[in-house]
Amino acid sequence: MNRLASWKWLALLLMVALLIGLGAWCATRVYRPQLEELRQQLAESRRGAEASLLVLQKQNAAMVELEARAAERARQGELLQARANQAAQQDYAAATRVMLEPSPAGVDACEAARLAFAEELRRERAP
């Protein structure tokens, strides 16, 4: 009897193992396509993330370059503005000097100013 009982337990154990194996095989047949699809989606997502990161890095590099160019243009603009202000000061001083010259008696003020400015231009352009 003992021997018969051990065979029953062995048969039951083999049956349980067979059922577990069959269940695992069925589960893999059902879930494997889903897992493969998810793996492909994950790979595509990673490729997309890497591409986005590369684009972002390029954009950051372009922004840094644009900021450097803008800073250089601002510096050049300040230098040009300082030169223009200096030139304008010289011109303003010359215009003030011309306007302070006394006008000849009996001459129209507008005509005297025109003659004075014409004389100043002649002096500036003379070699």
C-alpha cells in the first residue's frame, strides 16, 4: 500500500508540474506579443528622447552663440555711439562758435547766419 500511495503522489506531482508548465506556456503565447510590442515602443521612445536631447543641445549651443554675438554688437554699438557723440560735440561747438559771431550791421539775421555757416564750411573743407 505504501508503494501505491507513493506512485499516486508522484503522479499527482507530475500532473501539477504538467499543469503549471502548460499554464506557463499558454501565458507566454498570450503575453509575448504584448511584451515585444512594449519593447519596441520603449526602444522608439528612447530613440526619440535621444534625438530630442541632441536637438536641445544644438539649440542651446546656438543660443549661446547668439548671445555672444548680441553682446559683441552691443559693445560695438556703444563704441560707435561714443564716437558719434564726440563728433557731435565738436560740430555743436563749431555751430555755437559760428552763432556767437557778431553779424554785420544792416544785414538780415538769416542772411548773416547763412554766410557765417557757408564760411565755416569753406574753412572745414579747405586743405
